[in-house]
Amino acid sequence: MSVAAEDVYRRVDAADDLSSGDIAFLSLARSRLGGEAPPGEAYDPTGRIPAYPRPALLPLPHGREIAIDTMFALVVTHSCEIDRQKNLGASSDHFDCRLTVAPIVAEPAVRLVGPAADDLAVNWAAIEANQPVASLFLPPIEDVSVLAPGVDPLPWPRSFADLRGLTTVSRGMVAADRLFSLTPAYLGTLQRQLARFFTWRDIARHELVESLVGRIIVDAIPLNRRGDRLRIALTADDGSSVTVELKTK
Amino acid sequence: MTRLAAILKEKKTSYTAVATRARLQPRTVRQLATGETSIDNVAVGTVRRIAEALSVPTAALLEPELPLPGDPAASREVRLSAAIREVMWSGQPVAYASPVEATEADDIAGVEPQEFFADMPAIDVRRG
């Protein structure tokens, strides 16, 4: 189910502290080998992303280059991290200037395609429900001037922040061209998406699972049930154990 | 997508065909169409010859002026307004790798954030 703009966005004033969820107009850098082309038709022959407007290329020595995309992006660095050095009493001159941001992809700029360049009808419905781990849905706005006084009364299209394109920019750049921000409630959804993205759907305990390979499970004890999920403690013949969670429906 | 690429697509013509008519190297046309070389960085005569070869006004090939972040020539409000128009509502949609991987949601896609983080203790903000 889609969320309403008033539940997602909040107004910010220029004097407000920077925070997670700020949306700003930024230049984002992607460094890579010269002419590197990711697979798929979503990229042009030189590896740039056509949906990102007017990329610039800066050559680096030894066959490297930086592609720069100038677009809106969402600050994903946690507000506590942004404020941490200030709270510790550090001078603002010594703050770590980096903020991690995700590019915002607007619906009018893209035709979403799957790995085989096929159009998937479920794309936007899934994105609206924040089903993919790599995106955070951003609903349309009828008139951005309500949230950003002084900006022209323009609509904002349906879009999403693409966590696959995370990069860093300076605090000063976000402060200079900040448009609006996310509500505290929707920041919770951003944090859940970040946790899902970086842990890939669940917190994986690879070392525990690997240690059980080749062992015989000698006992399985049901633990607590939460919703439609059941936790079970498995014990191997060497005495080691691991807890797994199963979907029961 | 550059304006030149959009016109080539609309007219269903190739780099080579345009280059031949404009007396240019096909590579030059390709680099301009892909944006590898900015059309702002080539001789006016080159742009004019491509425009003539495509039977379009020269201005049709020029990219709209995209305001840059921090541009002191424009106020913050003017920069942001122009950026919304040019960036968020850019012309023709192009293929983009979808973040959607499956037709069905996984187990925890719909878990509310409060439940998702229910058992996690907060980290002390004063940590070093």
C-alpha cells in the first residue's frame, strides 16, 4: 500500500541541522576504470547511466575516471552519526564532512527493466510497498512549494531512492541545496530498508551455518513464535547449535 | 539521453548516415549522441552541420541549461526549481535496472520498523 506525501515529507528551514532523510540537489561521484561498462542495456556504451542527467566525466591517471551525476539525492547517514562529533564537543572545523547519500530516481526519467531487459509490470507497485531491499519509495507531491517555500509551485513525481548508488558528499553541499526532508516516522522505514539492504533480508550467521556442514542434527527444539515465524534451535552431533527462523504459512 | 540521441531515435537514423551527410566521422556523431563529448565543447560549425543533416534547427541539438548545485548566479530557490523541472521531469524515459528482484515480497518486506527493530537496544550517542 502506498504512503501519502504528508506522511513522508517534512519542511526544513535553512538554519535547521542536517539530518538523515534530507533531500538535496547534489553532484554525485562514481569512480571507476575508464569506459567500464556494467552488463545490461540500462547502461550506455561507456558505462554511464542514461537516466542520470547529463553526467560529466573527469579523467584520472592510469585509466581511471570519475563519472559525476547531478541530481537529487537522499541523506541516509543516521542523524546520531551526523551529530555525534558535535555532541562530543568537537569544533565544527573538525567534523567529518562526509554524508552518505542515495540518488533519487524519478519515474518520468526511467523505464524499469529486469536483468533480461524485460519490463516487469510489478515494478512500481513493489517499489511503492518498499518490497525491494535496494529502494526507498518516495511518493509524488502536488506542489513542492508547500514543503519548500520560495521554490516554484511544481509537482514532484513518483520516485525512489536507489540504495545501489550510495556515495558520499560533503555536509556543506547538502546544506546549500537542501529541498526538504523525511518525517521521523518515515525515517524508520528508511532505517529498516538500510538494514535489509546491508544484511540482505536477514542477519546472516554464516559462520554458524558453515560449522554445521557435514554434521548430523540430533535435536530440534521449537522456541518462540512471532507472527507467522517460528524459531527453532538445532543441535548437531558435536554439541554445537544454531537457531533458525522459519516461515510457517 | 541527449537531445541529439533523441532526435536520431525519433528519425530512426544512424550515426553513420548522419555523419556522411554532415561530412563528419561517425565516431564524432556517436560521442555527441551518447554525451561522451558535450555538444557545448565542439565547434559551432560541427553542430550546424549535424543540424542541417537532420533538418532540425541548431538550437534543437543544444542541451537545456541545467543549474548546478551551489551556482552563485542563482538563488537556492531558483536552482532547486530549475532542478525539479530538468532533473525530476526529464524528457524521454530510458531503460534503468529495476531494484525489483521478485514478484512476491520476502518475509520481512512488510514488517513495520517498530517490530523490525523491536529487540535491538539503542547505541549510546556519546560513543567514541
